[in-house]
Amino acid sequence: MFEQIYQWPRLIERHRQAPLRSERERYLKHLLEEGHRHSKVVSTATYMLHIIRVLELNELRVVHEDEIRRGADSWAEYRGPFRDARHCHYGSPRSFIKYARPWFRFLGKLALPPDVPFHEQTQAFSNALRFNDGLAATTVRSYSNRTQIFLKWLAARAGDLETVSVADIDTFLATKRAEGWRPRGIASQCKAMRSFFRFAAMRGWCAPDLELSIRGPRISKDQPRPMGPTWAQVRQLLKLAEGNEPEHLRAKALLLLFTVYGLRSSEVINLRLEDFDWQSEVFTVRRAKHGGTQQYPIQYEVGEAILKYLQYARPRVNSRHVFLGERRPWGPLLHATVWRTTSRRMRALGIEIDHLGPHALRHACATRLLQKGSSLKEIADFLGHRDTKSVSIYAKFDMAGLRKVAAFRLTGLQ
């Protein structure tokens, strides 16, 4: 590994002989695979030697944040033979922390800060949702984040789970209403908290049946409201993504996948290069809910947009994800980035709907299919609203029928 970043034998040997060689090599390999610049990898390799020496790490162990900060201060004051006077900025405490923290986090040896309230309980709750209940990763993240909002509020009031009461929960919800939370946000918060307190009671962390007292605002399912943009607005949305800049090329491909196929955000994020069979003109989607896979024919405009992104905008790195992030290190897209891709353009068009994220385009897709005369069963199959236990698409769906459902073209875009 060191031969890939250094060309001087004495320097290579120095890195080989230092402690934690395998741990350093693993991290440097990770940085190269993520597409970091060569200069960043060299700086990281150099700093890891300083970190080992300052923190006296002869073997791998858990490192705490305060230890890293003390080491950073010590390194800033150091004026010995390991300091290059020509590069004095390398000795700043901030730089030491910047290189140390990600390395120990990558190794799984960075201790959690003591001020994270109820972290163990929240982690246990997340694991139960994911592994016991089989919920999708996005749902687990939403429930966990909303639970953490309440627990942080509780900790700020010096409360704990053993003594938490119905009055505490009511006060919390009243506070959020006063802060301007919308009824749907309150309803989602209540749903997550009911799930958490049911789990907490089973673990003996709190009094039983607290979840029964959590009642959010009633949201009528029959209440008329637009769930997604109209098809005319979809066309305008896609026009905003026209252009040859990398961000526009990626945005257009993303928006088309959400609009034409009604895919969920996580399903698009998890698309990999090998999921596209360009010869057979089909691609495979890993369903976010209930597992399984589903194949789709590659619609013409979508295929052209994805190929253009791959050819002119996607960074040349080893990652197998189709869509990569906005900046180095080149990793998979973040959900926040995908949400901004849609919400920013919807706001620019003045589209007024409850949700401005990718799920709104899923609703637009379903509405369009219904307007085109597709049956409810065809739409359900197309959007993946069933438990796909088999990885073979041909065992469940008629590809010719799906081609017919997906055959509508985005006329008027050019």
C-alpha cells in the first residue's frame, strides 16, 4: 500500500515499521477507493504516524474524544524533530482532530461522546425495528430520529425513562405545536413515540402502556389534497434539470427514475452498475420494503439520461453505485441530497404540496398510470406494493405487460 503513495524507499520503510500497520493500510486503501486526492492520502498517512506517537498507540484500542483533543493540543505545542517548520499549519489542533477522528471512526474505535442522551436505548430500538420487525432502512431512520428528538428534549429537562409520564409527553407535543410543527409532523412524531414506548416497556425501561396515551392529530385519509405534482408540473420540473453540468445530468436521471417508475429514494440510491442490463434493456431494483427484487424495462428517455450521466458526469472511481455524491470522497448519494434535488426545483416552480421530496413523484407516477387506464393491480405490481419473495421477475410479472404500462413518453420535454 505504501508503495502506491510514496516513491522514496526510506519513507516507505518508515511507514512499514510503525505500529498499527494493517490498520493504517486498510484506511489508506479505503481513501483511495473513495476517490480522495493523492495529496490527501499522503497527508493522512503522515498524520497517522503523528497520531500513533502522540497518543502512544502500540496496539489498537478505543480512543475518546477528549483524548484526541488533548493529543491535538500536545501536537500543536510540539517543536521536535518530527515537525517540519516549512509546513507549520500541519501542527494545528484542528488538523490533528480532522485526521484522527475519521480514522478511529472507520476502525470502529472512536468512543461515543458522553453527552449523547439515551444512545444505547435508541440503538437497541433501531436494531429491533430493522432486524425484528423488518422495517425499511428509511422507516427505521425516521422512527429513530423522531425518538431522539423526544429523548433529547427529555434529557434537557433532566428527565429519564424510568420516571417519564403522560404529562411529560403532552408537554413535549404542546411545545412542538407552539414551535410551529404541522399536524402531519405531530402525527408522525406520535407514531414513532408510540412504537418506542411499546418497545421500552417490553425492556422494562419505563412504565407500561404509556404508548396508549399518545394521541396525535387526526389526519383524514379522505381529505382532498394533492400528494404529487401534476403531469404538466412534472414536465416543467424536468425542464429545470436540462443542461450539461454534472449536477443537472445527475438530477435529470434521478427525476426520471422517480417519475417514470415511481421508485423510492433508497431504491434509487442503492442502484448499482451491474443492475443495468443494457443489452436486454432491463434493470433490477432492490425493493426497500419487504425485500426482494423487481425488474423493469429501460424506458428510452431514462436510459439516455442515465447513460449521459455515466459518460459525462459520474466520477471515475471504483464505487459500484450508479449515482455518487456531490463531492469527495465519492460515495453513494445521501438521502438529503436526493431530497434537495426534487424539493429545490419544486419550490422554484411554486408547487404547493405537503411533501416536496421524491415520494411526491411516486404519487405523480401512480396518478399518471391511472389516467392512462392501467388497472389497480398493474399499478400495484409496477410500484412494488407486494411481497416479492422471488428474485426472478418472470416468475411474478409479465414483462410485456409492464412494457405497456411503462410505454408512455414524456412528450413536450424538448
